[in-house]
Amino acid sequence: MKLIFWVKAFALNIFFLFGISYAQTDYPKKPITIIVPYAVGGGADQVARLIGQQLTLRLKQTVVIENRGGGSNTIGMNFVAKSAADGYTLGLATPTFLMTPSIIKNQPYDPLGDFTGVAIFTDAPLVLAVNPKLPVKSVKELIEYGKSHPNELNWASGGTASTQGLAGVLFGMTAGIQTTQVQYKGSSQGLNDLLGGSVQFMFNPMPSIIQHERSGKLRILGVAGTSRMSKYPEFPLISDGLPGFHSSGWFGLVAPKGTPVAVLDLLNKEVNEIVKDPTIRERLIEEGLEPKSISRDAFNKMLQSDFVKYQKILATQNIVKE
């Protein structure tokens, strides 16, 4: 009996090992599509194309980038949610992916229930920039100014349910100051008004701000991440002047719920290897991004915790759902 037991156990182990090997080598056998829920040419699109190019090389199979913008991300991500859970249709996710239930009446999918996290590429730290005519040179001074001039500070936003908008709302809540959010259809319009002095401060990615800081047209008070930026270590963290404050964007891949675990693990492994490549890391850092590689489990836990955090913050804003 013992001999039969061990023979069966050995056979099961061999089957299991070969099953994993087959799943890993059999995928992919046709092109993979990454749906980008934004227009062509933006930061999300550029990151997706870089990762897609590298996946093409590593998987020996074409990775196609398809842009399906509109509907605050939901058009593209709904397409992913309704696609076959086979690893051949993936979605590029950003924080907005988790915010839409707070801004859309008939959310066509559940960000957590209908998706699973695959891999994360980078954090996208935002910086807090002010018009230099504002008499502040640090986060502490901005907070003091805001407390002594309630409702006099206007700040630019791409909408409350955007990475920049969420950062501004969270900043005011954490600092305990009353400010006015001025919403724009795009961050470039808000940046123009910040340069012109119509608004006094703004959260935005470093690449769009640094040239104006260097020319003296804007002043960077701090970085909203958890550590100083690799390319710009001279700028302090906002949390140095406002303990506990952290608000950062990120780029990652998600797949329809039910995608085979072996496929998800393979994609996570390949993306992590891409992000660790010195050449790719340097390219990402040059774009003002912070390369990041974590396990699928850690990414999914992050999605869950961020979802709860975003919903709590957005619930304070009396948003009328579209």
C-alpha cells in the first residue's frame, strides 16, 4: 500500500510540474493586446508602448497597444472586463481605474471583482508647484499661508477624480486648510493658468513642471511620493512638512478575473524583469517615473487598499455622479 501511495504521489508531482511547464511555454501562442484607456501620445500611452515593446522581445510574440479612451477610463477598461480571461487582453491601469465608481452612476464593471492585478511598472510621483508670486518657499509656509488666508488659495485640477485632483483634495484635508479647486479638462490648461497666476498651486508630474522651475516661472515645494525622486533628489518630500501626506500615481497591468494563474505569474515575472533592466530603468527615471516591481499578491493588496482610500476621500467631495 505504501509503495502504491508513493508511486501515485510521484506521478502527481510529475504531472503538476509538467503542467506548469506546459502552461508557461504554451502561452502566448498569438498576439497579446494591451488596452490603454487614454488617447495616443500621453504618459500612460508612452509607458504602455515601452513595456509592450519589451514584452514582445521577451515573449517572442507581438504585443499590440490599442487606445480606447473616453468615459473616464471606463470605455477601455469595460472592454477588458468583457474580454476572454485568457491572458490575451490586458488593461493599463492607473489610480483613475479605482476612482470611477465614485463619479459614474452606472459603473459598467467592478474594478476589484472583475479584474485581477498582473504587475506594476512604476510609481508616478506628483510634485507640488506654486506660482513664484505666492510668498511661500516651503510646504510649511504654504500651509501657514492657507490657514491665515482661508479660501484665497486656488489650485488647478484635472477633476476631483484624477490623480492630481485627489492629491489636492487630500492635501487640503491633511493640512486643515480651506482652498478652492479649479477644474480643467486637461492638466496642460491648468498648468497654463498656474504659470499665468490665475491659480496659485497645482500637483502635476515632474516632467511637465521641471523646465518651468528651472526657468523660475514656477517653484517646486515638494514631491508627493514616499521617497525622494531618483533623478531629482534635491527636492524634499511634502511629508517633511506635512507628516503622513502621500499621493502618487502609478502604472500597472490588470487582466480579467479568472485568467489562468500560470499566465498571470509569467506576465508578472517578465514585467518585473523588464523594470529591473538598467536601460529600461534609466528610461523610466528620465521620464520622471520611479521604476517599481512587486509580486501579484502585493499589487492586488495595493489595489484593494487604494480603492478604499480613494472612495473615502471622494465621499467627502459631494460629487454628482455623471
